[in-house]
Amino acid sequence: MTALVAATLWSCRPVAAQWLKQPTINIPRLPNGTPNLTAPTPRTADGKPDFSGLWALSLNPGYLANVLADLEPPDIQPWAEAVFAERLDRLGTDDPGTIGCQPLGPRHITGGGTAGQAKIIQTPSVIIVLFPDLAFRQIFMDGRTLEKNPFPSFEGYSIGHWENDDLVVESNGFKDGTWLDFGGHPHTEALRMVERYRRVDFGHVWRQITIIDPGTLNKPVTIEAEMRLMPDTELLEYICAETPRETFHLEGRTAEQRALTLAPDALAKFIGVYDMEPGATFGIEILNVTLSNGQLFVDFNGKGRIPLVALSPTMFSPRLLGTYEFIVDDKGVVTHLLAHATEGDFKATRRGAGAVR
């Protein structure tokens, strides 16, 4: 895990900050000079909501690693679930985006892309979306239709139209080598994504994303999130340089860790609701640890559901957000967990025993 974190940090180094604090012109401000993010929605000359600006693509961290968390097991085809489990077992050492430095594709759409930011430039005929890793999207608004058999690309092909004040975007043509999430769910070239955006006020956008892929899913899945305007700053490069896997000897779990087997009763003692201390990353306040069919899961703030991969009898990895160590008192009762992340260690105190799912 240490090697994997080091490789990720080494390959995704931000350049020196430029225009980090640059006032945005022609935006509403409060009397103290700060941007008024609850001001009315800005509109273009033709009366449509104007989505132009730099946005933070918020997504519940539970969906970052498992964007299909709201589906039931029968909704995901067995081969795709097996690939997901295998990639989790290797702790993402074969991630084509974070380790292989390839464009992230669908993860740019969900909000799990590099730095979780996007800059939108809106015109009547095309909307351009720029990402910190130099990837981009073109959303054509000129009435064209999607090709039925497009040549696959990393970022796919997108068209958009208006439904009242909602911007609706349809995309297809994604290369099947990209992942749907950081956990490693695969997709086929039949993947389609439908996005719906509504700018509720000056600083906030509600968005809905539907994932449709008959090659891996037996039903579509829809997630909701928001975008938050980032005024008075600029989009900065956040580049993944070429990182050969052999340079860092990335192996995922060790042979000893892969051989580790924990009985359901040993896992059951970890079940419960944990309150995260203030200041934790990604705005996590509550972790809910559950057990289902011998597998330990965690969700964040009541959303998402990530399998916890065992590294030791008390240490687990959700693939994202570091590692979780359950702390046991002298009576064998779990009192809290420590989330070990690159930003530091965060404590989550156990509230109750919970219930087995």
C-alpha cells in the first residue's frame, strides 16, 4: 500500500500554483466582497442557464470506489463482478488511470477524475469541459445525433439538448479499457451515460448521472451529486506522468495477506456506526460498517457501499481513502477505528453494534 500511495503521489504532482487567488470578474458579491453563491442563476443571451465556470465535482466517496453501490448482486453480470473483485484484491495496482496514466474516461463524468474539478466553457453550439489532467470533452449542442457504431475513444462522444432549464447530455463510444470507478468495475463498448444538469443558483448545480451498459449490467443505475462553483481561482494542471509499474514493484496484497481468511464471527465484531472526528477528508461524517455473505462493507454518510479488503485481522483497505484499522480494547470490544490516509490519521468512534445485513 505504501508503494502504491507513493507511486500515485509521484505521478500526479501539481505544477506550481499560478493565479491561485485571482478574482473572477463580473460575478455577484456580498458586501464584504466574497462571491454570492446563492445569487440567481446566470443566463446566456438566449435565456438558457449558463454553466460556464470552474466547478468542483462533488461525489459521495462511497461512489468513487463503487459507483454501482446501489445495485443488487443480480443486477451486475457475474463476469463483471468477478473482475471488480479481482481488481480490488490487487488494490488497484493495474488501474489504467492512476498507475498507467491513461485518460480516466467515465470517471471524469462521475466526478472521480483527477482533482475532481472541471472548467466549463459554454457556447450555443458546443460546450467544452476541461479537466486538470489535460483531458477534455466536447458536448455538441447543434442537433446532431450519436453515431450507432462510433470508433471507441477514452472520453467518448457527447451530445446535449435542453429540457426547459435542464441540460441533458448523452454519451457513448467509450474504450472498454477504462474503469467505471476506482474500485475497478469494468464496462463494455456498449456503455452509454446520460447526464442531467440543473443550475439551482449561482454557485450550485444539481446533477444526475445514469449508467447504462447491457454488456455488464442487467439494469441501469442512477446516482445524484452536485457541482459547486469555485470562483476567484483558476484551473491548474494536475498531470499523471508516465509511471512504469515495475519501477515501484506494485504487487497489491502480499501472499500472506491473500491467504488470510477471517470467519464471519470474527468480522461481525466490526459491525457498527462510526462517527468521524471533525476535519476528515471528503466531508465524511459517518461510516457505517456492515457484513453481508461473509464480506465486510463500509458506506459513507449513508451512501455508497465499498467492500473492505482484509490486510490483517484488524486492518482493511477500501481501495480508496487509505486503510482502516479497527481498535479493540482489553475486553475484545471494538471501540473505534483509525483511518490512515496521506493527509494524516483520522479517528472514528463506534456508536453502536449495528446489524448484520
